Amino acid sequence: MASLGMDELKRLIDEGQIDTVLAVFPDHYGRLVGKRLTAVHFLDSEHFYCCDYLLSTSMEMDPQPGFEMASWEKGYGDLVSVPDLDTLRLIPWLPKTALVMCDLEHEGGEPVVQSPRTILKVQCERLARRGIKAYMGSELEFHLFRGTFSDLRKSHYQDLEPSSPYRIDYHILATSFDEPLIRAIRNGMLGAGVPIESSKGECSNGQHEIGLYYAEALEMADRHMIYKNGTKEIAALNDAALTFMAKYSDAEAGSGCHIHSSLYGSQSETNLFWDGGAGEPSDTFRHFLGGLLTLCREFFLFYAPTVNSYKRYCAESFAPTRIAWGRDNRTTGFRIVGHEQSFRAENRLPGADANPYLAFAATIAAGLYGIDHKIEPAEEFVGNAYTATHLPRVPTSLTQAADLFDRSTTARSLLGDQVVDHYVQCARLEQASYDRAVTDWELNRYFERI
């Protein structure tokens, strides 16, 4: 959990070391939204207000139709933003600033069921009732570029120059050139209560991965959000730009968000995925994995939420195209790694554009479904899954994923109709916006020659 308590915050405010508190929550896209509060006002207030359209806008912040929770007809009223004081932390790269994650409620105190943080909390509460907690780890990749966000926007993201002119996977020399910024991110995150394991180059020009420490699911999702937002802020402060797009160029590797997961006893701190007596994976693990595999396509919208997500799934790109599992096999959708206490499942399907709260919630819901129904996973796949055409394929478009989610009676049972309907509508509107756009590909292909 974050390390800043209220007494310490009050002391820092009294000493003039903190004057601003960011009261934030994740929106449906996985962006941090909220308010900058004066520190004194934060201490005097139990909650804050925000417009209910924040969970249903377009990427451009335009109101959108078709949502049950917010509309012009309902007047776009307020939601109540309630700080989770366990998440209070310093943000060292922003002067005199602290941050707290918030939960969304209606005026009467009922939780906003469509809120990503609420969706994950509901699944964590299902685990808690069984005396179980989920641990998660995000592996988030990004591409780093020369030039500022403003520079790249003015150039319409043309002629992008990665921070390195060649692939830098595990390279020490090449990553040393980016180290001033990457070091600032690592150390900044540590000061914000987001401990980092390591950083490394990835398999594309200017691509990096910074690994976060394993943590309980809700804490991990909060850290993921602060990390993703913070890396952009730190990059901007250093006159650089980076992207978490799943696939920014058809000539370069995509960026993933590999999710490692395991279940532990709430009191025992024992990895329930491992049978210590037998010295092998447990029945709990097998059934959890069976649920992940069984519901993978139906829950895919929570792993790949944008039009761009689906351009990442290319053969021999280290992004999976087939739904299968294997031991330490990077061609399968689910890679099983570790031993005993470190034994875990790695879901390689989500892209770096995934909303962590939704992806983690889908993982827990699917895994519990497998446990409850004692679903045995298919036989382990050995070999190159890219060429195994008999294996089920990942969905190929946002439309297909939305249709699968919409029609899934299991998703509706585990997550609720309001959640499914809300995020299906988000996906349909995103797809419709893309369908109306005239792309550079069309101009280059048709302008002169058609």
C-alpha cells in the first residue's frame, strides 16, 4: 500500500512541503481524471464532486449517446468522488504534490458499478469472501521518441524518430543513451510508492519495459495507473515523448501489458497455485487456468479495448495470436512460469493500452469461474503456437470482441448487465468513430490512382 498517512500529510502541509493534492480516479479508457485540490481544502473535505459524463465521453471529451448512467436527458449531474486514504502518496516529480485515488459513488452512497475501480473491487471482494487474495504484476512496454509531445502532435505523428535507431532488447549500451530519463522514471516511481524491479530495452527501436513489483490486485492497478500517467509527465518534463499505443507502426513491434497473476491465502501467504505436498501445480491453478482459457474470447474486450489493439496480434512478433498455454512459451497466450511461491500465470494477451482495472477484473472473474466449475485446461501446448492453426484464434477486431462480450451470458452473470452494456457501448462508439475517419493509408493508396 502507499506509505503516506494522514498525520504525515498534515505535517507536510503545515511545513509548506505540500500545497496540492490530486484527487483522481480511472476513467473507462484507463486515464487518470479528477481535480487538483488545495491541500487545506483536501483536509477539510470528505469527498468531492465530478460530472457523471467522465465514464462515457469520447477520447476528445465529447459527450456520447447510449449510456444508462449519464446523458443529456438526465442532465449530466454529479458523481461523488470519495478518497481512498490507503492510496495517499507523494508525487515527487510534481512540486509540492500528493495524490489519492478515489472511488465513485452516487449521491445516495451507492457505488458506481461502471467505474473501473469498482469493477475490480467487486471481484477482489469475491475472493476475500473465500479467504483468498489475488496478486498481480504488470509488465508495461512503451516506445520512446525524440521530440516533445507538442512537437509530435504538430507533425501529425509523421516521421517519428525513436530514441534509438535499432532494436535495443536487453542492450546496455543503447539503453544507456536513454538512461537519464529511464532513471528519472524508476526513481520517481519509488518516491511515489510504486516500487520498480528493473528496466530493460525491448525488441523494437526505442522500446522500453519497466517492471513493477508484484502486489495485491487493487494496489497493483493503482500503481499501474500512477506509473503510466507519471511516465508521460516525467517524459514531458524532460522534453521527450512516449506512447503506450498497442501498435504505433506496422513496421515496429507492438507494446504489451503482460499480466502475471497468482492466488494467495489471505492469512497464510501461501501460493494457492502450488501444491507443496505433491511438489506440483495445484488443482486451484489448473481450474483457474481453465477459466482463463474458456472465457478468454468472451472477455477479450477488457484485454484489448481499442481499434488499434488488434493490430498488435501478428505472427512471430512476441504478441500471441492463438489461445493456448505453455510452460515458458512466449508464443502462447498464457505462459506459465516460476516455481513454488513464485509459480504464476502470465497473460500475454493485453496490450499496453489495456485499462488495468478491467483487465485484472476479467482475469479474476474468469479464474474464479474456472475454479467454481472445476474446468480443466486444454493440454499444454509445446512448440510454435503461431503455426498451430488448430488452436482458437484471438478476436481480430474491436467489433468482434464487443459482440462476444455483449452475447456472453457468463460475462453478464459475473460482471453484471450494467457493466457489460456500458463497455460494449464504449467499444461500438469507438469503432464508429474509426469507421468515419479517412486514414493516411487511404490517401496514399487512392488519392492519385483510383
